[in-house]
Amino acid sequence: MIYISEGLLYICFAILTGSLLLRLIPERLRPSIHVPDGVLLACVAAIPVLSFVPLHNLAMLFSTQFEISYGEMMRSILIDVNSGKAWVWTVVGSAGLIVLLGVKSFRKDRHMPKIALFVTLLLIVWLGYASHASSLSPTKGLIIHTAHFLGFTVWIGILFVAGWFAKDDRNWPAFLGWFSPVAIGAVILTLAAGFTLMTFTTQDYVKSWILPYGQALLLKHALILPLLVFAFTNGFLYRKMSLNNESFSPRVWLKAEGVVALLVLAATAVLGQQAPPHNVQETLQVESPSPLFTRIFQAPYSPDMDFTFNWTGSGLMLFAAALIMLGGIIAMYRARRPAFALAMGIFAAVFAYLGAMFSMA
């Protein structure tokens, strides 16, 4: 349940951010896009509800351990814990957004998207404040986690909204002309912040694959590979095709890219609810190895073993298969077969994941 709520929370932020950003873009620079007000209101209302689920689980766990009432424990969390304080401000910000998006006089004001976008940015900052990185380093952790989530939300939010809510195929070359550099900048920010976050949580990347956290992180990285290839086609090949062929519509390709992005969000949701392995050996004393790891890694192992990445024959073959699948995405683009491209993207992630696991020794 908590993984689902976390994944839905990220989707709500993406739709909200993408919709508000696109409202600031002149109509001549984008296709006709209509996100129903009910969808936006539902996303805003869901944010405090979905972000409350981890607090509820925490209160249930601690109230049982310390033998105090659920209400007392929840009150303590909301007052003393960063994630609790952030949730209180999230409720306040969400209430303000509901007024901006729901009241007709505000909804029609030309400045509303700017104000609403600013409030959404505050909600993202509060999400960063509640993060594990922020608890380890209040300033640096807050900035890095916020930058990571903001970059991904801007990129995927515009992608989702343009792919699923566009009503026509007008102005695609103009849209891709400004979206491509924005997406490239967001990708660079996301990757740079993401790798910096790993210095907070995962000092031994390969050995962390023993744990559920490490497995989720590895799967996320494997899924990012086809997502980057789809982003490459979005940044260069889509635009070239739309300039040469006015009937070309990239919407179906944006939807395929969006599906891969959803899988990345799913892995991120699992990652966000796992205990980061600051010390893998110590974590294994209180947490069981990942079922995925024990199923794939058949050799004997112990918590005190030092695992490293080694190029093996099996690993190289799987990485080669992953590269072939990544190249197949571009080939399927040229053949205009988005379903095959999506399948190849998923296979590329699977092969890359298995290649990493078979290179662990």
C-alpha cells in the first residue's frame, strides 16, 4: 500500500507541475492542451492524503513499540519530526492551491498559474525537507533532494501532460523547440542531484544490491537507460521528423516515454520507503536480503563479504543485449512502431539489470 501511495504522490506532482508550466507557455508554442480542472483538483487534494500514509505507518509502528496511543504518537510526529512538520505545511499549501484552482474568480486570473506554480514549488521543497537526506544534512540534503525531485518532475510532468492531454497536433515543432533544451537541462539536474544523493545514502553501491534498497536503486538506474534514449529521440529525432513531415504526431511516442517514466517512478517509490544502507553489513544484522538478490545470486555469501563489480562473460553478453535493445528503440522509431520500441526499452532495462547482477562478485 505504501509503495502505491508513494508512486501516486509522484504522479500527482508531475501532472500538477506540468499542467501549470504549460499554462505559462503561449499557445503558438504548444499544441492545444486541456487538463480538466477536476483532474488538477484531485491531484492537489491527493497530495496531503498520499503523503500522510508514511506518517500513519510510522505512528502505528511506534505506538505499538512504546505502548502509547496512536493519537499521542501522531501528535509527537507532527510536532517533533521533520516529516510531520513538512506534512502540516503541505496541508496548508494544498488548501491554498485548491482555492486557486477551484474558485472561478481565481481560476480565470492570468496570474493564477504563476502563483499556483510557486505554491507547488513550496510543496516540493517541503517534500525535500521530509526526506532522509535532509535529516542527515539539513541544508545540503534539502537542496539536493529538492533539486533531484524538481528536475524529474518538470521533465516528466511536461511529458505526461503533452502526451496524454494534447487535443491536436498543432505547433509540435515549436513545442519541441523549447521543450528539448528544457528536458536536457532537467535531465542533467536530475542525474547530477541523484548521484550526489547517493553519497548520502549509499557509500557501497555494489554491495547495497544485497538489500531491498540497493535492488530498487539498481532497477531505477537500469530503467533510466531506455528513458534517456526516448529522451534523445524526443530532443532530436522527433523534431527533425515533425519538420520534414507535417502529419507526424509525436504524441504516441511521448506516451511510450511516459510509460517508461512511470516504471522509474515505481522504482523510486519503492526506494523512498526502504532504509538506506549507510553500512550494508550493519543493515544486514536487522534486515533480510532482498528476495530478488537471493533468487539471482546463487553463490554463498555473508554480510562481511566485500562485493565488487567484475566484467564476466555472462555480464558482458547481457550488457551487449541491452545495447542492442537500446539501439532497437531508435530503429523502431524510424519504422514508426512505438509498441515495439516500448517493449525493447523494457527488455533493455531487464538485460542491463541482469548484466549488473551477473557481474557482482
